[in-house]
Amino acid sequence: MAATKKKEVWEGLSKEIEHKLRVFDDKLAERAKIAGVKGLTELLNMKRLPGAKTIGEPMAKKIREKLIELIEEDSLGTVELKISKSSYYYAKAGTRKQVDYRLFKDFIHREEENLLLMAKSFFEQFPGTLLNDKYIVAVDKIMKSRSYRGQINKLEKINLIEVGGNNLDKGIKWIKHLVDAMIEKKVVRVEYKKNAQEEATLKTLSPYILKKHESKWFLVAYDHTSKYEQKTNIFTLSKIQEIYNSEVTFVDDAYFSAKDYFNHSIGIWHSHINKPIKAQMQVVDKTLWPSFINDPIHHTQKVISDKESILEIHVYHTPELEKLILKYGATIKILSPSTLVEWTKETFKKGFDLYSK
């Protein structure tokens, strides 16, 4: 279609007409049954904009003809609207074969709307930060302009997924500031207090990612003030006393990968110095073996011997690994490496001695 003709087809669409076209297109894309002109008229009246008047069948036909024009322009003649007394549908031009097609690709459809509703549940993790309230406002704006369903009634009361971890971490108040800095690649200056006994120090950080672990929030960031060669480290949000903006240039650590940083971590611990170990363990209680297979203790887990119930994980030797071993107690036996075997022996011996007195 020539550029002038293309412009003419789209020009002059009022907000109300465009809305009706979007409603019609959305139903066709979902392959919903629309019973001819009568069904189309009922649909457009049912989903009209607030304050808009009802229409009759003549106007519904005009909407239908305008949609045909727009389809022709958009698909370059490869898709057409099939019309019958009982239904409408999108088909490959010159055939009756129904095709997946959507004219208004920016329109929110049912599956996308459901994803927006699901995401609402995750914002429940940030009580007191106004992030949940801001999300509700943002979704309402999107739905007003991009969905014929309009605003979602009582969105603030919808909670489809319980993500757990309701213990209030006072560090969540910094989340929005840090997320904004990550998106805009801005450096922040923070007053950071490692513990109650020490004075707060001033750190200049390029923030990369946030991670939640055991109801606490952590930040992985490049520390401009660090004296060490590896400057990307983990910071506990609750230890941040104050955050300020900074004009320092943001640094992208060439050695940092958000995908791989915690690859060998049990939880939040990461080591720049030590390499991950291959910890092999035997499940002594055979009744537990199926649960270890169905629910691996780490994503690096692999079976060494199904017959002898031996598995291996590739992780850092951290307090979190030690805590995991203590959790399983006498139901597992650590086989290697020797350093981990010795630590386990010594720890259980101390426990035995403690309770033998």
C-alpha cells in the first residue's frame, strides 16, 4: 500500500473508534466466537469506554470495514477477516485456514493481564516502601490505555502468590533507591556499619543486583573504595545507615556476571579467593534417597552412585555449607574432600563432648 494511502487508513481514528477496533481485534486474536454483526454489536456495547453511547448494527459494520482496511495495510494482504453469519475469524488470505494474528500488538491480552496480576504478589515483599502502591498505579495506567477491560477493580486486595519471608528486614527501605540506581547506572554513596561496635564507613558503590536470602536482603556492588583487587562484593542492606547520590562514573566489572556470581553458593556467600570444592556425600538413610533425587540440595548436584546413594555438589566451603551438613546430621556421611570430612568429624565430636558432660 502506498505511503499516502497507509497514512489515510490510520488517520482520523477517534479514541472511541480505536478502542472498539482494539476490542474486536483482541477477541479475534483470542479466537473467541463472535456471532455475526449482532454478536459484534453486543460485544462493542458491552466493552465500550466509560460515558460512550451504545451503537447499533450499522456502526458495528463500519467498525468491521475499518478493521478490514487496517488488516490489509498491516499484513500487506497476507491476512484477511473471514465473515460469515455465525462468526468472524482471521485467516490466511485466499484460504479458510485460521491464523494467529493480532493487529494491535501493543494491546494487553488475557495472558499478559494475568502476568501483571501475578507480579502484584511479589511487590508484597516490600511493605513500607510504597513500591506496592506505585505498582498498582502503574498497572492501572497500563490497563486504561492498553486493555479494553480497563482498570482492575480492587487490585490492592489481590494476592495470588504467597512468597513467604514476612520478617521485616529494615534494609528494604533502600530497595527502590538502589533499583533506580541499577536501572539508570548511577553510583551511590552509602554509610555502612558492619556491626554495632564499629563506626559507619562511607562507601562508593556501583550497584549490580539485589538478592534475598532467608528473609534478608543483600546487594552485590562494585566498591570503588575497596583496597582489594576484586572490588565486587556483597553488602547487607540492613547495615546501610544512609544513601546519597554520587556523580562518580558507574563501573561495569568485566569479571562480574549476575547469572554466575552465586553459581557455587549455597546461599549468599561468595568467595573471590577460594575455589569451589566438589563435596561428595553418602545418604546413609536409604529412605531419604528418593527425596534427594527429586529435590536436589543444590543445582550442581549430580549422582555419583545410585546403588550406594552417593551424590556430589560443586560449592564453596562456607558457613552455609557447614550449616547444611549439620541440618542432615547422621542421615548423611561426608566422603570428600578430606578438609570437609575433618571439619565434620571435629564438629560432631565437639557436640558429642558437649552433651557427654
